[in-house]
Amino acid sequence: MKKESISFLLFVDGNEAYLPVWLQSIKEQDYPQTETIVVTKSPLAHLEALQKQYSFTVLLTKGASRATQHELALAKASGTFVSFLYPTCGLVKDALKLVTPCLNEHPVDAVFSRFALLEQGLFNFYKQYLGIEEVNRDNYYYYLKSNAEFRTLAGKIIRTSLAKNLDYRQSDQAILEQLVAQEATVIWNSDQFFFWNLDLKPLPEFNGEAVTLHPRVLERLPLEPSDKISDTISILLCVDDNYCQKIAPLLSSLGRTTKQQVDCYLVYYELSAASLAFVVKLGNYLSNVKLIPTKISEWQHEQLQSFSMKNNKLPLAAYYRLLAAELLPNLNRVLYLDIDMLVNSSIEALWQTELGSNVIGACRDLAFTDHKDSWSYQLLEEQGGNYFNSGLLLFNLEAMRKYKIVERFIEFIQATANVYLLGDQDAFNLFFINNTKLLPAKYNTILGYIDQSQIEQPAIIHYCGFEWLKPWRITAPVAQVKLKWLNTYRQVNRRILGQVETKPLVSLIIPQLPNDSVAAFRKCESLLMQTYPQIELIIPASEQVDYLKANAGANIQINLAAGGASLETMIASAGGEYLFFLNGPHYFKEADALTKIMELALNYRSDLVLTHYLKLIKRGKDTILLGPDESKSFLDINLLSSEDIWREHVRKFSSLNGLLVNKHLVGELTKVQTVQALYQQIFNKAQAKFYLDDSLWIEVTN
């Protein structure tokens, strides 16, 4: 591989004592194409001795200004690239070996890299390598704010032809800004090629007043208020197969609270036959909500795939909303909603809100705007109090088409993607900073902040943010108002799923609930989060019963067993067509655990389903989660030899836990003395037997 030549410019500035260290660090680099120029305003005291040991030339610049020093040094440099070194900055070991790919594998004009820090004789290296990112006019400002390395020439590697055209009369920050302004190819590498000596000088501070390059956001547009807002509410949802399974609560609550006709556009790229069938069933149930599947094109999908946002965890489907103006050419406005929302009151007033001369309407993200040390103020500075959550967006599609905003916004996101903390939400806030109407916060009430937001009557609850505050996850004990809305969502979900498709009742046999309060709460959560729409809980009286009754809703029946009731008595009292056993502290791992088990039982007319599990082992305050590999598939046990059955599967099940049984199997069983014996009778009597190799519940052991 051809290596580009580098000229190192060492500016002594009266610190001759550091010169041997610099020269030695350059000599030790495994990089043959270098030259070293020592720039000094006064003769060097030990020049002859140094030149015997190291190869370098001296440039004497007596009386020259700092700018002139740099210009003279650059005129003398013969390398393709130059690198600036000062008393505060030096090369780390193997630096040039690391920098070679940057110079040879990328068409690059300048390399900026993170400093290792030297303090009190100790080096501190930043351990996380984030790769190579391109710096441009739109993202430069945020790199500059976040990284002191953008404020000093020290340690920069710049193409010599460009370096010679910079104005060195300005500050270092301004000099480097010239490179970006000239649209040079500047890359930021989070690896560490140079160190900064904090004992000599602190890292340079950010000078915001000196910045001339700011992101090219959308200017204030001269928009006229809309003449007519349609009576039909147009909603935009973006879905894939995963999201499609979670749209029922939002759509059901939307139809229940809103009297106007609602046209709901489901934007997707690919959906399975099962997802499309579910959409059809759901659409048949909803009376005033019309579902309109809207497929994005291949080239639009490829365009969105080019996004590569650091710190972004959203699936690609979340970005379909960027194409709203193109996908819905006959609409002049649309209301985008995130899937993880629940509508609590009519949105008719929201829909009729006049945006005036704005392109979008959105609600403040109070978790950020209420705190001046938060990310929103770092991103938007003095306008940080206007930072909004992008889970609800009222789009002026007419304006977006007229001013070709979609194309401009996508270009902006692609240019700035690596500087965001919260993905395209930050991009929306930044790009539309001059064109956003703030809507009442009640229309996007974040569950994680609901107990601090002082919103008495939330119109829309948004289950975003913390993963443990999702209705389909087991949550920790939290404020009562949060538990209320978590369980409201779950109840709505079970209710509509039960109305869309009739399912047989499943009785969960739970002879004993855990005594430990944390384990008991976790167990209750795992039951309440189940999406299966027809459940009967057969449980003994305990402290948890009141909580279960208050939050179960109509689709979970609670059947209290008499104190000391036997397992046979509990089975006999079950009203379900199927029984599922999950005793003691053991709990469901996933919200759709029972749904998956029942799908297998119904699709294959199974009498018996054995299920895979993980093992949670408690060791004092620590817990360990163990489990073998799983295939996520199922096995027909009748196709296995009896020896294989026992060795690979049945042997694992020494109790009834995790077992789904058609109730007819236990209707005529003889009385048994042990659970193991009952299990053996059920297994022997079952005709259609399956093993589901998917960890759907967790066994808790001490």
C-alpha cells in the first residue's frame, strides 16, 4: 500500500526541553514517508547533539508572528500532508500505523482525531472506538461543541495544498472552520493518534461567538393559513411486522374516543400474509376508522436505508413518516402518531388546529424542556425549551410539497446523522426550529414523566422511552398513575383482540403465589401483560388478589380457590377449554407467551404443549439467568422415538409448570398422589403432543 508522505511541523515556542520527546516519538513510528521541521524563534541550545540522533531540519523565525511562522513552515514542507505539533501535543505509540487507513483508503483532505490525555505522568485513553465520520457544513457545529479537538491545530493532519491557503491570523478554531467552509473532505476519527498534556495547558474552550458555520436548517417560510381543514381526520402510522402486532390498542382507542370519520394510512414496505390478514380483521371491526395500507416503493426504501444514525435504535419503519408528503399526494395535512400510544379523549380539536405559517405541529418533550441542563438545551441552545417529541407530528403536507421540504430534510439528516442523541427526533427539532407550532402537551403525554408533568387530563398517552415502562414488558414498582396507564393499555389490547377474533378460554392454574413482595409483583405483572384475550386465573386468596382484580379488566377472570384447595380441586373448578400451569414465583417472560402457545395448540389441534424456559438462579442479591440455545420452532413429539422424547424433552419437566393441557385430558384422570404422577398420566393420555422450543417463561430457583 502506497503511504502518503507527512511533514511534521514542530513549533518549539520556547519549550526546547520537550523536543527530544517529540523527535523520539516520530522516530519510533513505523512510517517511512515523513519529514520533520522544527520551527523556533531562537537558536536551539543542543542542536548538534540532537541532529546526530534524529533527522530534522530547523526553521529559524526570529521576530515572526505566529501566523508568519506557520506560513514559512508550510512553504518549507514537502509532504503531501502536514501535521502540527506544539509543546502541549505529541504522537502516541503506533499513531501513524493507525492513521494510514485514513489517509490511503479514504479520499481525505484532513484528519481530526481524539486526544489521549496526559496528566501527572499518566495517560488516559478513551476506550470506545466509534469509527470514522465525515464532518460537513451542517454537522460541524455539533462536533465543535462536543469535542475540544476541533478548537486547536495541534494534532491535525491536513493536506498541504489546502493548509497553505488557510488564514493563520485567526484563532485555531476559526482556522479549522475554514477547512469545513471550503468543503474540504474532513474526517473525525475517534481513535487516538496524538496526546494532549493537561499539565501544560487545559483543553481549549468552545467559543460560540466566533462560529460562522451553522447547520443549514429550514428558513422561516412565508406560508398562508390553510383555507379549509377536512372534516375527515387523516392519520399516518408506520408499520412493519413487529409494529403491526401493536396497532390494535391505538386504533381501538382512537375509534372509541373520536366521533369523526378517521382515515388511517398504514405505511409499510413489506408485511407478511399474517400481518395483512390481521389488518383486514381489525379493519372489519373498527366502525369509524378506515384502514388504508400504503406501500412505499423500492427506491424510497433504499433511500431510507442510507441513514446511519449513531445512537439510533429505531427500526427503519419509523422513518417512513419522512415520506408523508410524497406518499399522500391528495392530502394537505396528516397527523402522524407513534404506534405505542393510547388515545384517551377526542382528538377532533387537535386535528382542527390551525398551523398558521408553520410546517409542523408538535408537543414539547417536557422531560427535556423542564430541565435546562438537558440534551435539548445542548442541541437547540436558547430555544431548548421548545424541544418537542416527534411521536406526534401534525404535518402541513401542502407546504412540504410546495417548498420541496422532503428532499431538503432527507439531505439534512444524511449530513447530520452522526451528531444526534435521539435519532430523527433531534433532526426534526433542528431542521424545523423556525417552522414549528407547539401544541398542548396533553396530546403527547409521556408515561415516564406523567407524574411530574402536571397534566391532569391527558388526551394521548405515549409509552416511549424506558423499555421497562412498555405495556408489553414487566415493569418495576412505579408510581400508581403509571401502573394505571400501563394496565389500561393492556386491557384495551386484550379487549379488542378478543373482539376481532374469538379464542377459547385458558385457565391458568396457580396453586401458590410467592410470598416475597418483589417476586409477587413480578408474577402479577407477567400475568397482566399477557396479550391473549381470554384468561381465567385460578389462584388462592392473597395480598396480590386486590391488585390483580383492580387491573385485570374484563378479559381476565379471577377465580379464587378456597384456602388449602388441592390441585385436583383447582383443576376441577377451571372453566377454560385449556389449562396452563405456572406455580409459585415462576413467571411469563414475554407478553405474547400465552398467545404463542395457544397458536400452536389451535393450529395443530394439540392436546398437550410442553414449553421451553429459562432458569433464574438467586444468589443473595445477585441473579443469574441461564438457558440452553433455542430454535424458536416446535417439535411433534409423536414423531420422535420414546427414548429421544424422554432424554431430550420430557426429562426436563419434573412438574406441571409450563404445560398447556386440553382440559378433556384431566376430566377422567384417576386420583394421583404426586404432581409427577399426574404429569405422567397426562402425557400418556395425550394424542397430539408438541414441544415448543422457545423460552416463554422463567423458572425461579434459590
